[in-house]
Amino acid sequence: MRLITVVALILVTIGIVALAYQGITYTTSEKVVDLGPLKIEAKREKTIPLPPIVGVVALVSGVVLLLVRGRR
């Protein structure tokens, strides 16, 4: 496989995933109380939103690269 084909397939995959999930969620741990031997932590979920246009642009870019590669 050539580099352009690999990049195109990666872009198509990223586009599909971005359209399917609409965001990336991760968990952080924060100290709430720290009094000597008493330590309390809270786990909080945070989300990085991905606009649908990011998925569409990645998907279309990957398809265009595959089509250009196929015509050569």
C-alpha cells in the first residue's frame, strides 16, 4: 500500500468515528478533601465535543484521496 492510500483510509475511519460518537469522553480524578490521613477524590467525566463538520471533512477528504489514487 502506498502512503496516500493509508492516509486516505485513516481519514475515512476518523470521519466515520467522529460522525458516530460526536465527541470524546474521558475521566479525571480531582482531590476534594486533603486533611492529613483523610483524602477524598472525585472522578468527573469530561467531554470534548466534535462538531459533525469535522467528521464530514475527514470522510470526504479520505474518499477524494482514494478516488484520486484510483485514477492514476
